[in-house]
Amino acid sequence: MKASTLQGYGSFLGLEIWSGTDRFGSPCLMSVNRSNDTLSDLRCAPVPAQLFIDIASDGDDYHELPGDGLIRFVYRGATVDAYIHLMPETD
């Protein structure tokens, strides 16, 4: 991702969300886990493909999510939407 194109969207449940463009001009979306300063995911997709990233949790590796599931971040250009999908609890 080209540093000159980086745009921040703030944080959500401990993840900082950023977008930019790659060397081909395709939009990219990335998330950074601030609890350990690691890159959680980075994806690029050419227009008109939908650009999104999924951050999974098993309840242990990502403590901000209340249970097992995932957070899906969907790139919308000026905004990024976040959706939480939790797995049903089993006995």
C-alpha cells in the first residue's frame, strides 16, 4: 500500500482501520490490532469488487469481541462499515 494514500477511520473494538491504494490503483483495507501492534489483515480488490476484511476470534485470541465469531469491515470509500457476527453458544 502506498503510504501517501493512507486514510484512517479510527478504531473499533481495539482495531485501527486504514485504507489506501496499491501500486495498481486498487483500494486496500487493513486493520491493526493495537493491543500488540500487529497487522490483523490487509486486502486489496480492484473496482468494482467489494472490498472487505474479516477478523476472527475464538474468544481467547481477540479479547475485545464478546465470544467466538468475527468482525467484518466493509470498505465504502469515505466510510468503513463494521458488522459483528457471533457464533451461537454450544454446550
